[in-house]
Amino acid sequence: MSRQAGFHTAVIIATLLFSESVFAEPASESLIIAASPSMKVPVEALGREFEKTHPYVKVKIHYDSGLELRRTVAALQNSGKYFIESGPVHVIAPGGDELITRLEQKYYVLPGTKRPYAAVPLTLVVPVTLVEAPTSFEDLGKGTYRIAISDPALTELGRQTQQLFDVLSLTDTVHDRLDVASDARGVFDHLLYGQADVGIIFGPDAVMERERVRVVATAAQHLSPIVHSMAMERYCPNRVLCGEFLSFLQSPEAKRVVKSLGYLPPGVR
């Protein structure tokens, strides 16, 4: 391991072990999650909910991008300083399940511990002031609605939107009524400034704008949403506590939390 990588890892460990909890007063034990910044909102909300039933635990979260997260976990495990139940990280929560699969292959997370906790659906939204609104994605093929979408060539949101149109055989029908924005923010702007009647965005984005738009349909029954999972880090310092947290992710309380944030519990259609 290079001197730079070693320094980076040392800083991370010090931050995780000695920083104040963002959720609770000092408690007897910490639960450390290494997460992608893109999952900040649901991971922090789930951490707070877990602490309600585990008052002796404080949840701490270290954020890194996918590549840096993988490098950090690899550096920790290849440093030779840790062994079973002695590491500084309990749970890994990347921005997509592809990274967890890679970490499983390297045995950086324990195989069989992956737990899905949130799925990201496409939603059809309209301004809250719109009275005559469609009630399904299929309705887009029957009316004259102008549709704001994200650019399929530039964004994952746009790519999934195009895939949904293909699945519903709407591609040719709606082509002349599409208003293409550069990203999700652009979809909102085009919708709210009257360039479009409806917009297609991810569920969590719709919740963030719930004072200005309302969701009229969700596409989970037509298109499998992106699923996010967490898994136990190989050298997790307390496997019992870690197991409790991973089980909690699939509890009714956790499902309520993710639904309130615009996600779907995995498997819900």
C-alpha cells in the first residue's frame, strides 16, 4: 500500500472512530457505515430509525464515491492490521449493487449478507395545480400531453424513461410531444414553467418537490427499479450488532422510512 493510501486510510479510521455521532448523544457502541454520498438521505434516515430501538448504539457514516469506497475497503483489509471482528467498519452501502457484487467476489464483504433496502422507481408527476391529469403511464399514449424527460443519451433517468416507453410501446406515439431536459432538475423546470404538462422523474426527486408536484403513477409494475443494498464488511467489529442492523433494513419500520422518502421497499410493485 502506498504512503498516500495509508495516510488516507488512517484519516478515515480516525474520523470514524472518534468523531461525534450525527444522530445521537454519546452511547456505549458505534455502528459504522461506509456509504456512497448518493445514498445519504435514506442511509441517515435509516440510521436514525435504528437508533430509536437501539439507544446504546450511535450510527456514524463515512461517505466516499464508488471507486474511493472500494479503494478504502481494500486498503483496510490489505493493511494487515485487522482480522475477524476487529475492523473499523460494520456495513458497506454503495450507490449500486454492482459494487457489492464486486466486493463479494473479493471477499471484502461477507457473501450472503447483502440486504436490499430501497428501490428507486420512475414516477409520473404533474404540477399540483393541474386538474385534468393522466392516471397512468399508458394514458400518455392516448392524450396530447407534453412530456418532460431527461436526456436518454446523458442520464440514467433518461435511459430508463426511454426503456419504459419501449416496454409500453409508446416510443413512436409520444415522440413528437417530448420535451427533453438535460437532467432531473431540468425536467422540473420545464414542467413548472409550462413547457410540459407532465414529467417523468425518480421517486425520491418527486418527494423533494412534493409541495409543487404530485405523483400520479409509478412505473414499478412495468420496469424493474434500481435496487440498493447493504452488506457486512468482512472484518466487521461486531457481527451480532451488524446482523441486527441488516435485519432491521427489511423490517416494517425501515420500509416505512424508505417509502416516505420516495423509494419502494425491494420487491414491491
